[in-house]
Amino acid sequence: MRVEQARPVAPAARVALGLSVRQAAEITGVSHETITRIEAGREDVKQATVEKVREALEAAGVVFLASGEMIDGGVEGR
């Protein structure tokens, strides 16, 4: 998942879980500043960090859909 792909997905995933930015940071193991940078689509976020956030959100119940599979903006809760 490239950062520009994470931008529209990460806030929706976080909101689907009912998490604040700080809560998302806690469960993903990154700083709240990093969550904010990913959500803003900043290019200074390492790919490995984006993947770490994605994996943690998936473990918390988010299902990321492939391109073209859109349900509520590309995010579906389990």
C-alpha cells in the first residue's frame, strides 16, 4: 500500500473502529504524528510504517478491499 493509497483509507479505517488518532497510534505502535502524516498523504512516511499501520488495523477488524471493490469507501468492519 503506497502512502497516497493510504490517505483515503486510513481515516475511514480508524473511524470504522471508533478510534481517535491517539488511540490508533497506540494500537498500531506508531506516534500520533505518524498517523496524521499517513492520513494527510505525506510522502515522508516509510512504506514499512504504512504496512505496520495497515496490519494493525486489519488485526483490529478492518478489511481493506482491493481496488475496484468498494464498500463504503473501501473499508468494511468485521
